[in-house]
Amino acid sequence: MSDLEATKAGSGSTTDLAAAQAAAHAQLKKVKKQKVLLMGKSGSGKSSMRSIIFSNYLARDTRRLGATIDIDLSHVKFLGNLTLNLWDCGGQEAFMENYLSQQRAHVFSNVGVLIYVFDTESRDVERDLATYVNIISALVQYSREAKIFVLIHKMDLIQPSTREAVFDQRVSVVRRKTAEAVAIVRKQKPGDQQQPSTALQSPSSADAIPDIDLDMQLFATSIWDQSLYKAWASIIHDLVPNLGVIETQLASLGVAIDADEILLFERTSFLVVSKWTSREGERNPYGDRFERMSNILKSWKHTCSKFTGTPRNAEQFSDFEYKMGPTFSMFVTKFTTNTYILVCMPPGEARFNSAKLNVAAARPWFRFLDGPAVGASPSSQMLASVGGGYSSESGGQAPDA
Amino acid sequence: MENRQLLQKKDVGSAPDLVAQQTKGTPRLLLMGQRRSGKSSISSVVFHKLPPSETLFLESTARVQKDSLSSFMDVQVWDFPGQIELFDNPNITFDIDAIFGEIGALIWVIDAQDDYLESVARLNNTILNIQRSYPHINIEVFIHKVDGLSDDYKLDIQRDITIRIQDELSDQGIENAPVNFHLTSIYNHSIFEAFSKVIQKLIPRLGQLEAMLTNLCRTCRFEKAYLFDVNTKIYIATDSTPEDMASYEICSDYVDVVIDFTEVYGSWPRTQQWRDRLEQEPWQQPMEDQVACEWAESGMVLSDAQRPIMLREVDRFLALVAIMKEGSYEKMPQINMNVDVVVKGLTEFFDITKPKEAKVLSAPPTGPGGGKAARAGGQLLRS
């Protein structure tokens, strides 16, 4: 935030300042890649949820999907400078064994996020859990910092009244099993020959290592409702680069236009990337509104694509406004290349129109944060050229070194 | 769904009792058909907003289930258990007159994925029984559960059923009975469309409404305009251009989007401080004067050919939704004025056509400011 404001203030006045800014910009624009593993038993719904979130499938369209063979690798561009390397791992046992043995290092190293999917309908829970324990130990061994998301999937098949109980029960089982997996690794650790020096002082160091691994969240999901968006929004939330900057910028925009709530959506998946809520907006009793908005807008996108006959990944609408008399006003509009913005605000014609203008004025700032290296700097053309030169220069250096 | 089950438990009386305590004067829709043909699912999805996937958990209906649709026009929906045999029943004699006396339409649900011969035979029997005494009852046959069937197969079934019924009726000497056929499924918009058609037949002076909408379309160069009942997403009138399922779907989904936004952001009260702050300094006006239109209004521009969609609330129950031609978004202020006039006309129309008693109650005609009082906090909300 602060360096961006500095950019604004001293746009192009002194060259050394500009260089410093350019360096800061380059930092902000650094492309981030994240390896995301999607695992779980065969038929548990991994590819279905991936298709819904990233390829705009309708829930009922996922019936057409066949079994994933081996690993289905896809690169999902998410915002300008974040690419998700999505490893959709086919869940048949033969593949699973393969991941755990021959491909172990290949699959489990450098993992940013592991998403493990449990099928509530599964008959052989014990076996599922055993596989899970193996996967977790492999993950802890190769990518200790990876975040773990466990999705208890196909919740729609459970009677609504018992859903909560079923979920709680699964959560406790999974947590216990995760602890077991970590314990296994702990025991193995001294024998792990990679770092013989630590192996000497085994008891203390082994205790110190695994505890950090329990960065784990569980979600009850179903492709038939918004729960899927809730889970995926939290998954991507931590991966978004420059999130802090985006959030502070969003907040100052919110204060400036008197909004009650601002949500920033990714363009294709309509997952909530960032949000800001005023104090009045916090009183909103709908705690699930963020995933609900994703769900609403996404299904609306489908309706549009059906109506216009355009492909479902194409952009479907550019502007939506809604004024509900003296209660509230809101608009959803295409914001930057990769985002849509939703603004909910107090009623009032003048307020609404000025907010729209202000959001349009804020667009270049966010475009800069969102766009990849091409993105023009917000304040001046000159700065943009300096920044562009810097990044291309550093890009040129990289192969040499 | 739970409400429904509760209701079922409460209605301990037998069917004839229920018939006795009917309300007079409101048009009634009867849902009949074989067991498990999907009658309860239909009424739950259309009138109770049950997600179609959850109809799996609905239990079999044991008694007559009455729903009332309170909207611009009150309609009662009676869901008859499939196993009740109304005619020639040795155990109970039903008061046929009480059941069919004030009925607006009889909806007969046929499961297209099942063997429908028995259902068709029962339908024929029912038609023969009521045709003599109540020749004006519209008989609407819903050929149901057609999702997943191929288009050709759907039409084949429809043709087959139509022929079977027409043949039987003409054998019995009944020609031109008012029987209509609809292909429906709860998993898409077809069930709402079918209900729209059924309800439209019950609206007095529908032609007037349609003329108003046609006129609006011509003046504002709209492609298509619908007057929606917001709660059920049934459309009660549209302009005279040819029916088009795709336009209906997008308009209906648009209503959904607006309802959802309303629920999330408009259904809870704001604090007084919030209001005070917004009414002081730079604005210096009460909130009501800051807004241009006291009813909900909304617009969306589709990326494809810049074709906009607009929505305007008419009253607590109805909303006008229209698809505009490309490029007309710039003329929005002008269009809004035209829409305002039409909305005023619609309000007057419903004032006049309302049943007599209701009209006396709402005697003072609502002028431009009068609506404010009647305006409750969360209109456009799902009940």
C-alpha cells in the first residue's frame, strides 16, 4: 500500500525514485506458480469439482466425465501473476500405489496445496483412510509446508438433518488419522538418511519438525450447492499473490465510495479473491454470502451462455446494476482483465453514479496488480516504460546466470 | 419440505372433511395422477422453492395437500394422493361437486419414464366423469419427467398419449374437450412454463395485459417482455411475439439473481446511525428523496452484442422483465420513463380486475406516493 502511494505521489519526478518503484513493481509482478495436488479415491468427484470451478461445467454436466487416467495436469491461470499447476491425480488403486512408490518424489515434492477428497458414499472407509494416511506421510516427507484441505464430498447424498453430525464425525476421524500419519513420519524421520547429522540428535529434532505440518482445513462439499465455492475460495485465498496490497486498496476504495461491501471475483471461476466490508455491512446476517454470490453469478453465467450461444468460458456480462428503492444499491461490473467487482452500497442515485465513476477510476490501479508483466503502470507512461525495461532486463539476465 | 411434512401430519382429517372447509372464490388447481408420478415434487418445486434434487427425500402423499399461492391472484393448489380413487369408490363417496365446483384447472401428471397406459386410462375415466357436469374445466396433461429423454422420443410419447385420449373421448362422444399437453420436468424451466400457461388461462382479461406489454415492446424496441410472479417465477403475461423458451429461461433466471441479491443485501435492517450519516452533509436529503425509483429496478448488459436485460418491480408480487435490443442501454433513462408509465397502467389494471371485496378494502387508489405505505421492507423476497 505505502509504496504504491509513494508511486502515485512522486510519479516520474526523480529517476532514482522511479527505479526504486520499478523494483517494487517488479516484486509485485513476480509470477507465482503453485503446485496443487487433487487426490482421493477413484470416483470421489475430483475431476467433477475441478471442471465446475475452473471450466464452468454445470453440476449435471459432470456425469459425462470419465475416470481420470494417471495424472491430468492442467495450468490454470488465476489472476495475472498466479498460475495454478493443478495435478488431478486419478484415484484408482494402481495409480495411487504408483504415486506412492515410483513417482513419489515427482508427485509430492514442491507441493503448495494438497486437496484430498473423501466420498461420503464410500463403502470401504477403512481402506480410504489407509490410503489417506499414506498420502499424508508422503506429503509430509517431501513438502512439509504444503497446506492440506480435506473435502468431505457428496454431502448432498446425505439426509439434510444428519449432515452436520456426519461431517463432525468424519472430521474427527480424519484429524485422528492425520495425526497418525504425522506420527508415522516422526518415527521414520530418524531413519531418513537425507540428513544424517540431524538423525544423531533424533528425539528432539523429530519432535520439532512435524508439528508445523498440521495446517489443515476440512470442508463439507457438494457440487450441487455453494459449499464447493466456500471450500475453493479458502483454498485459493492463501495462494493469491499481493493479497495484502489488494486488500488495503480495496478497503480504501470502499471508504472512498461509501460502500457497504466490496467483493473481488476471479473472472472465470467467480471465486471471491478478496473482500472488504464496512462496519454496517458486517451486520449482514448472511455469513455464507460470499460463496453464495459466487454460486449465483456462476449459474447466471451459465444461463447467459445458453442464451447467447457463446462458449461457457467466455465472458458473459459486462455490467449489472440493481437499485432496490431506498434499501440498497449494488452493481457488479467487469473490473480488470481477470476480475469482476461487486459493490454493495447505500441507496441514492447520485451516490450510485459517483461510485461507478470512482470504481472506473480505480481500475488502472488494480489492473496493474492483476496484469502480468505487460500491465502498464497506473500513474504515468514514463514509469511504465522504466518498469517494463527493468523486468525485461532481469528476464534477460536469468538465463545467463 | 419439512413444512410440508408437518402440514401432512397436521391434516389428520380424511379427504372429504378437507373438501368441506374449502375457501370460496379462489381459483383452484387440482394436481392428480398416478402414485409416484411426481405431483408432490412439482408443487414443492414450484410453490415451495424446494431444490429439485431434494425432492428425492419427499415422502409419499397420504392426504390431499393444499397449498395456496398468494400473489396478484390467489390460487389454491390441491395435491391429490395418487391412490385415491375419486369415482366409483366403494368406500367413500366424494363430494364431487365440492372438488370440481370451483376448479380452475385439472392438472394430470403422467410419468413419461414409466408405463403410462394405466394413467391414461384413469385420466380418460376422470375426463368422462367431469366433462358432463363441468365442461369448462381446463384439463392440462403434464407429461412429466421428460428430462433425459431425447427430443424425438418426447414427441413420440406426447403424440401417443394425445391420440389415446382423443380417441377414447371421441368414442364416448366428447369432441373438442379442453385438453392441453405439456412436456415437463422439474430439473429445468419447463415445469414453470407449463404452470405459466395454466395460470394464464385463469387470468381475467389477459388480452389487455398482453396488449400493454406488446405496446411497450414496440415503443422501447424490446425483444421480449414478461410479467413475472416473483415468488413462483411463473409468468402471467408476455407480449405477442412468438414464445421462446430461451428468453423465458434467461428472464426467469434473472429474477432469481435479483431475488438472491435482495435476500443477501436487502433483507436486514440498517442502523439509524447509518441512515443519519447518509442523510447529512453533502446529501442533505431524506433517503427516500435520494433515490429515483422507490421500487426495485435493475439492468444488466450481456457481453454478446451488448444486449441488455432490464427488470422493474411492479408491486409486491410482480416484476416486469424484458430483453432489449443491442445498444439500447444508453437510452435507459428514456426507457425507464416508458416503463414507469406501463407499470402505472399495470397497477391500475390489477386494481380494476381484483375481486370485488378486495377492491373495497383497498379503496383509495394508490397514487405516486401512496405506494410507499404499502411497501414492506423486503419485497421481491422469497416467502
